[in-house]
Amino acid sequence: MNSRTRSADVHALLHEKLDALLADCDKIADNAAYGRTIHDLDDFLFIAGREFINEVMQQKLQERIEQVEATPESKQCPQCKKKSTLTTEPRKP
């Protein structure tokens, strides 16, 4: 799989997750008690939104790592060959 195909797959997955996040916002807003809509949405988005943003940043960083590793310069670099297993790991809260 080339990097362009992987990037398109990642973007498609992120769009699906964003659509799901927005659908969850609709459900929360529809089910909120009178006068609590904004508070309930704020609570939800504080956690779910942060997780989504972290995932987006991790995916973009992984794409960047793969782009750099694919360059001729990094393939010739002795230090890069030793560290050829660069990957991002999800942060532990």
C-alpha cells in the first residue's frame, strides 16, 4: 500500500469517526433535560472531542513519519537505519 492510499484510508476513517461524533452530539442534544443541552454537549465534547483530536494528531504524525522514512535521505542515513521502527503510540492518560 503506498502512502497516498494509506492517507486516503486514514482520512476516510477520520471522516467516519467525525460523522459518528456529530451523530452522538445530536443524540445527546435530543435527550438532554430542559435547560441542560449546552452543559451536556460540553461534557460530552470535552472527553470525546479530545480523544478525536488526539487520534487525528497521531494519524497525521504517523503519516509524516512514514513520508520522512520513505525519502532517499533517510534510507541512506546510518542513524535512521537503526531507528527504522519509528511509530507513534497512543498516549496513556
